[in-house]
Amino acid sequence: MSDLKKMYTTLQQDPFPADLKLTLGDQELTFKKRTWEIDGETKGLRYGENPDQPAALYEPVEGTLEVGGVKFIGAGQGLVSALTEDHMLQAGKHPGKTNLTDVDNALNILQYLSAKPAALILKHNNPCGAAWTDEGVAVAFKRAFEADRIAAFGGAVVVNRTLDLATAEHISSVYVEVVAAPAFDADALALLKKKKNVRILQIPGITELESLTQTPFLDIKSLSDGGMVLQFSFRNAILKADDFIPAKAEKDGNVFLARTPSKQEADDLLFAWAIEAGVTSNSVLFVRDGVTTAIGTGEQDRVGCVLLATTKAYIKYADRLASKELEMSLFELKLAAIKDPEMKAKLEDIEKRTAEAKGGLPGSVVVSDGFFPFRDGVDLCIDQGVTAIAQPGGSIRDSEIITAVNEAVPHVAMVFTGQRSFKH
């Protein structure tokens, strides 16, 4: 077993060259491999997605790219790829590909959330908990963590304001692998450094993320045959509540129009749509009061996304009760309940209260990265007590979808985004 553990602590010596050049037509971009001088050694990425995959990080250093009259992000605008030794305040176990891509996806989301202090916790390149609030990053982190304390284990924490001592105290009480922020208060940094394996990254560019919202990067997908698909990166068209489109459809001479969201609902939908930009499709998100209450991601069908999200919400809600009341996880309680009648009674009580509370979902809003092809997914959301829904629109059954929210008592609000937000 000890030999197997070594694969996770061994630094791969990557064979990739120091420079990389990409030529598109008559335009050339030059990239430089990012390495760091740590502990007297020159080190690149620990490894790729898995320990037996050598990997390298490249930063654009020269050249500009313009396609179809649109300028792309280029040299001098680096974030994760521009991290130097000075930014790596603590290398910890030394970052690998997944650590940095988790942070990168957090920045992808945070570019749309500059209006308030926000905290994200990511695992496997998906957010497991997210929150924003005017009460500061400490409150945002606490709420994001409690949204899914199970998945947050070993995650990457990224905030968009200076990380203070109160936030550091919350983070230090749990196990995380990466912490990133635009800046750190000295006492907060000292506390975080007590955990020697944590990677601590200072990314000053987080404060300037809003300026990148409409500037795409060149998104490259490599195929298994060595081919490549190039595309413009996703650009969020919903940057303020007024950007949502009224949900309206016509069929057989009849006009179908949904209720307009309240100010609070619109604010939550705006937050949820920003988070959606970093969630693997197919997906739906539930949000209430600036906190994710459920995230259903990676499903093949739309109604399956809703079922996954609601199932997870019930599990996470019950786990929070078990943690707060019994200081054990839901799964520890289930194990104890097998042999202990008292624990079995406590488990049954928690499950009963969870069902009565519908996993904490009532009052949430929902966003969907693709349109609802049938009303079944919408009906399931309504059954859980949601009050507003945002989705791309454009289904041939939009009239049926709007009918579903209008049949709800009270009516559920709905708006269209006018764009899909798939992320494969």
C-alpha cells in the first residue's frame, strides 16, 4: 500500500519543450512553459489529470489573435498561467493539472460575480458550493461550504476579495487542497500556512476579472485521433438582471407569457447563471439567497439533471443535520444505525425532517443550461417549491413549459436567457 501512495507524491519530469508556437493563418502565438524554483529545484506541474500523465503549463507571452474581427485574450493578461514563485505563497504538495484547472474554472465563474464578495469551492472542475453576499468573504465561504460539505472535502477554495483572518479560520477548520485569492491579510496567511500541504495562490488579476467578460479565449479541444476543434470560449450574455428575456411563446394564435421574477429572484437567477458558466452539461442549478442549494451536473437528459440535483439536495440537507446535531456525517450515522437502535431512531428522525423540508429547496430559483424539451423537468422543480426559473428558451414546447409555471400556485416566474451554456 505504501508503494501505491508514492504515485500521488511523485513529481513527473515532463518531456515537453520550453516553448510552444501556434500558427493560425498568418497569425503566430508564442507560449512559454511555466516552471517554478521551489526548494532549490526547477519544477513544472506535478502531473496531469492522473499521476502517470506528464503535463506542462504554458503561458502566452507574445503575439495577438483576432478571428472574425474579435480580439482574443493574449499575452499580458495571464491569470493561472502567469503564476510566479511570488504568487505561489505556499507550494504545499506542489500543484498538478487538476488543482490549477479547478482554480481556473473558478476564475471563469468569478468574472461574472465581481459585484459582491463571493466564495467558490470546486472539485473535479465543477463547483460543489458557491455563495455571494454583501456580508463578506467569510460568510460567503461558510455558506458555500455548508451547501455541500461532503463534496467540499479536498476541494479548491477561491474568493474574489482579500482573504481575511475570519475566512482563514473557517478554511483551516476543514480539509482543502488549494486556496486562492487576490490578496491575503498577514494573519490569515500565517494561519493557512500551518497546514503545510495546502497550495496557497495569490492571483492579483482576480480583482480585474470583470474586464474579461466579453473577451474570449481560444478554446481548443483535442480529439483522440490527434485532431482539434477550435471555438470561441463561452461569453455570458446575462450580466445584469435586465438582460433576461421575458418568457413568451405563441402557438395556434395564442400567446403564453410567464410571470416576471421579483428583484430577489432576479438577483438569484443572475448569480445562478454565472455559476452555470462553469458547470459541466447537462446541468441545472438551484439557488436561494445567493447560495447554491443543489447542483445537478453531467446528466444525459434534462429531467435527469433535476432528479440528480434534488436527490443530492436531500442528502446534503440530512448530512448538515447529522453534522450539527450529532457531530457525524450522514453516512457515519447510517453505519451506526445498523446496530444501534438509538442511532436508527435519530436517522429516521433526520430523514423525516429532511423530507418535510424538501431538502431545503423551497424558495429556490433554478437555472438550466439548455432548454426544457418537455415540461416534466419543470414540474419536478415546481414540486420542490421553486419560485423562478431561467432557461435558454427556443424549445418547440415553450408554450407547454410556460403553461407549467403558470399552472403552479402561486405562479412560478420564468425568463429566457437567449443563449445555451453547455460545457463539455
